[in-house]
Amino acid sequence: MSREYVALARRLMSLQEERAGTYSRLKEAHKAYLESGGGGGGGARREYDLEAYKLAVSEATKTFQRVSQEVLEVAKKCQGEKHDAG
């Protein structure tokens, strides 16, 4: 296995960790959003914190798009390595 393949595999692992972390943060933001609304003490209703949730979704979307693009770039490099080695 070439050093390039090892570097590409490490990059893919790093991207997967970033994707998983982003998903976890998005899940937590969704939980916080759901908990932000509803009834407060004494029957008062609170508004959901939609703006904070929208920001979290926007940030996650940007990260997912960037990570996906980088994964595609790594895949292209792997194909190039495959053809160079074959």
C-alpha cells in the first residue's frame, strides 16, 4: 500500500469523525430546540428558539457540504492512485 493511500485513508477517517461530530451537534441543537418551547411553570407558554436552531442547521449543512466535497476529492485521488499502480 502506498503512502498516498495511507494518507488518503487517514483523511477519510478524519472527515468521518468531523461528520459524526457535526451530526451529534445538530442532534443536540434539535433537542435544545424542542425543549425551548412548550409550557413553563404556572401554565405560561414559551416560544421555541427557532433562530438558534436555524443557525445550527445552517452551520451543519455547510459542514456536511464541505465534507462531502472533500470525500469526493479523496475518492478521485484514490482512483488516480489505482490507475497509476495498475
